[in-house]
Amino acid sequence: MAATAEHRKKRDEEKDSPGILRESWIPWRHAACFIRVMANSFRDMVTWQLAFELKEKVIALISRSPGAKRDFGFRDQLTDACKSVPSNIAEGYGRYRPAEIARFLEFAAGSLDETENHLRDGVGSGYFIPEDVGPLIRLAARCRTAINRWQAYLQRAKHDTRFTPRSRRHHKNPREEPS
């Protein structure tokens, strides 16, 4: 009985900590172990949360770098790439069929790679120091892992009849019928 009360108290304390998933009481450190039955919004998806956090941190890094702020082309490309990741994840979440969702996750993965490339270029150009970029690249890797896992799930769900239009469920392909 005391263990249950202690667990509830700890859970309630964690609800108020900044490392908690938005609109959930699950601590970040346990998010990978927790399986949600269904997300109510793209904001509930850990994949989107990681991408959004990366976007915020990249924009903050750019604002602290006078060199990156002056190089308009570099700044705009990096900003566009990092903003595209959570946007594509959110747009993909709004689609119904796994193939459509997977297509937007591919766009997000491409933008994520572009973001990482620009961050590395920023270090090479002297705009950023490696100590500031390292955590962002690790965050991008976590986001990439989340995207890959979601894509693997979608690949498994591709043949699920819940996502197949009714018109194709019961009709054979005319090329498969003997003539």
C-alpha cells in the first residue's frame, strides 16, 4: 500500500517537471518504453516533439551566432530545413493511409538530414562551435530513430484491411483471372 502511494506521489511530482511529454505525464526518459494506444493529435507523437525541440534549439543557436545571422543564404536554408521536419510530420499525421503518412515521413527525414548537414557546415564555417552543435546532432539522431520506427510500423500496417479502400478489398485484379 505504501509503495502505491509513493508511486502516485512521484508520478504527480513528475507531471510538473519540464522533462515531461506535452499533454502527458510520461517522463521523457520513459517515453521510448511506453506504447500509446492512440495519439489524439500530432502534438502527442514523440516523433513530432523531438523534431519541434530540434527546431527551437536550432533557431536559438542561429540567433546567438552573429556570423550565421549575417549569412542570409545559410541562415535561411538551415531555418527552412529545421522548420520543415515537424511540419511534414504533422502533415503526415493528418493523412489516413499508411502510404501517405510514410511519404511525408520521408520528406521529414530528408529535411532532418539537410538540417544536420547545415549544422556541420556551420561548424566548418566557424559560425557554431562543436560543443553547441553536438547535442543538436544527437537530438536529430533520436528524431531519425523515431521516424524510422514509425516508418517500420507503417510498412507492417500497409497490408492491414482497415487502410485498404473498400472498392479494392473484394475485387480481383482482371489480369489475375484466367482468360
